[in-house]
Amino acid sequence: LAKTTQPISMDSYEGQEVNITCSHNNIATNDYITWYQQFPSQGPRFIIQGYKTKVTNEVASLFIPADRKSSTLSLPRVSLSDTAVYYCLGTNAGKSTFGDGTTLTVKP
Amino acid sequence: EAGVVQSPRYKIIEKKQPVAFWCNPISGHNTLYWYRQNLGQGPELLIRYENEEAVDDSQLPKDRFSAERLKGVDSTLKIQPAELGDSAVYLCASSLDWTSSTHNEQFFGPGTRLTVL
């Protein structure tokens, strides 16, 4: 499974777009890229998943370039409630490896 | 639809005591996971079940940890005896099927916070 590297923390302000980039240089051909969000005292929650190019859902967008060595989670117009830890992970055949995530703090 | 249910939510025990955690996955989910999450770190997989079969337990400390999923539905994770370093949050997750096209979107329970004194 891909070893992922993310920034430890990021700060933003309400209403801004936030982009969190994850590096996964050794991603395997069959790995998908999955992002989870975790609030304090809760389990992680699935946000979005993709293999290549761009995926968008009602919550976020995921950009994966052609070489797939990195990916970017984009959160449009964040609010205070988006303050959480965000995990990027490689997923293959039922197995995922979580890193230590990026703590996003949204300020008023 | 009910999510993943875990109990208890909190547990405080003294070292060398046994402890057990229970998990009931989302109905119809064949795959069940147990994770351990230390403070400030991401979840670490302990064991993964496909129905009642443990298909990945490589990270489970088998000298003191055990798990079972007898009927392929709910599951129990046990620690005996507990050590100070076992203090963590124990998360249970389930997914529909790891072979599905969604590549196992996992649904997590709220976790059990274990404190070993």
C-alpha cells in the first residue's frame, strides 16, 4: 500500500477554499486514493475516493494528476464545522493504511 | 439506518485486568475492521474480517489480544492482560464488501476509549 505524506496542520478562514495535498510516490497500480475526515471523539468519516483525474461530490473535490504520485483534496468555502483531521490513504483490496493526517483549523 | 455500534464508549481498568469491546456493524456489511488509535495518530489496523474469517491479523499482538466474529455479524475484541501502553481508542468499522467497486468505503463507529491505570 502507498505510504502517504501530508502536512501536519493547516489554518484557514471561513469562506475560503482549502486545498490539502498528499504525496504518495510509491502508489501501486491498483491503489485508489481515499480521504477521510475525523472530528474529536468520533470515528473517521469517508469524504471522497478516486483513481485518477478529478472526482467531485457534494462535499469535496479530489484532483489526481496523471502520474498519481500526489492528490489534492479541495474543500470549497469552508466553515468552522470543517475543523477536523483529514486523512489521505491508499486503498487496495480491502486494506487501507492511515497516516497521521492533516489537522485543519478554520478560523472565523 | 443505524450506523456501527460500539460498546462501551469508555472503559477504565487497572493494568493486568482483562477488557472486552463489542461491535455491531451495519447490517449487510460483510467486512469488519478493528483499529487502535493513539492520541495524535491515525488509526492502526489490528484485524480485518471477511464474514467470520480473519483475513488480516498481522498487526494484532496475539500474545494478549484476541478477536472473534463467530456468526459473521457482531464482533468482540479482547485484551488479557491489559498493559499501560494499551490505553487508546479502539475503533470498529465495517464495509459492504472489499471487492466492491467503491473499494471499501469504511463506516466507523464512535470508538471505545480505554484507559489503563
